[in-house]
Amino acid sequence: MLFTGFVPVLKIMEPKKVTFTGHRPDKISDTTKEMATLKDALLKHLGDDLSIHTYIVGGCPGFDTTALKVLLACNVPKSQIILAVPFRGFEKYAGFKHPKENQESYDLNYSCGVKILEVGGKTGTFGQKCFIRNIYMVDNSNIIFTNWDGSTGGTANTVKLALKKKMPIVNIREE
């Protein structure tokens, strides 16, 4: 039999360990648009099958909650999502400007059925425990998605950690 066609080449995506860092709700003007932009960026940079990757989400109100909602909406298996929190219940202290969103994040984090790891250490201030959590997320991933606007703070510090590690950084504000 004579073969005259081309064999299609399948693009095999290597499984990645993905993490997220970003701003609180007061710096997100349109949550629906943010979710759509993040979903598009994930599909663009990770491929159509998001279920082959492992995701580490920080659990803070704002971008972290957006990331968790996107992953759940994309039917990523819950076994592929890890919620890395500085300590249980930290969401209630994650900013006085958005108490409603703090409670919504808390409710989602502890009811959605994903694995929860407390990684902030046994001692230290709220900020120190969050920074330890950020180090954990960067150390245990190989690509990071963010909505960083260039301002200083926890998101900037996490982006700097990723830059030191020479990790790919996908800023959805530039997508």
C-alpha cells in the first residue's frame, strides 16, 4: 500500500507545576474579565488539557480566588489543585478593604474539596507567614501566572522570587 499523506504530529505538553500570585480585590476592576483573561492565558501557555498539570494556589482574596475559581470552572481535577495557605483562617486578616471578599475566599477555600497545606511555619507575623507561603509556592512550581501591576508588596516580592529562580512568568495584564 502506498502512503501519500502526512502523519499529524501531536504536540505533547509536559506536565507543569503552576502557581499564581496577584493583587487583592481592590486592584481588580472586573472579576469576570480577569477570569476570562486568566483562563485564556492558561490555555495558551499550558495547552488545552489543563488536567495534566499540578496547581498551587495561595488562597488570598483577589487573584488567588480568581485562579481557584477558574481551575474549578475548567474542571481541573481537585486532586491536581493544592491550596497553600500561611495558616488556617488567614483569609479573615488579608486586608480590611474587602471584608466581604475575605469571607467569600474563606468559604470557597474550605468548602471546595481541594487539598489544603498550611505552609507558613509555626511562628512569625501575618506578613512573615505569607512570605514563607510565597517562597513555598515558588520553590514548588516551574511557571507562575500573575496580574502584577508593578506596585510594591507581596505580589512584587513573589515575582522577584520567581525571577531569581529564572521561572517563566505570565503576567495576564500583558496578555
